Amino acid sequence: MIDDTRRFVYTDFGSWASPTLTVECEDGEVVTLLNARYTVEQLREHMPHEDTHIKNNHFQDDRPIQELEAEADAEPSVSAKIEEYAKKGIHFDISEDATAEDLEEAVRVIRIVRAQGG
């Protein structure tokens, strides 16, 4: 389930392998790691992918990882969602110098709008 209790950790992965990674801890807490090597825009674009892993409970799914990743990749990008929301009069302004907290707030707002049927 995607909710406001998910924790975000902004850290350097030590490589460019992935912009984000979401894990489920032993206690059930879901943590999304944000690779500091990527820009806020790149991280923001990748969040729907991570949300799909959570929404579809991929952590408990026994299918091959390639199948789970393909399913998560099918989620529309944040840019596409922002454009869709803009048509409804909801606007986001996240600049390149935005902080991880700005990104987290944008994701929270998108979830609220989605929960309200947007």
C-alpha cells in the first residue's frame, strides 16, 4: 500500500546503476532509496516505477524479477501525470535545485490527488 508512512533516504549508491530502489524491511516498513547521483527531475520521473512495486506488492511476488520490473516500467512517467493534472488545474513547480523534501512533498500531493479520484 502506498501511503504517507513510506520513508525516503537520499544517499549516494556509489554507481549510476539505478536512480531509485525500494525495499521492504523485516518489520514491514517500506523505504525508497534515492540515488544522490541523479537530479531531482530524474528521481521524480522514476517514482511511479517504485510506486508500482509497492501498489502491486512485488515484495511478496514470486515471479521473475524481469517480469516485475517490466510491470513497474509500464507505469506512466511523473511528467505525463503532471501534464494530466495540469489539464485539471493542478500545477507542480519542482526545479533542478529542489531538495529531497520537495520531491517527497510532490509525491505526497500526487498520492492525495490520486486518492481523491484524480
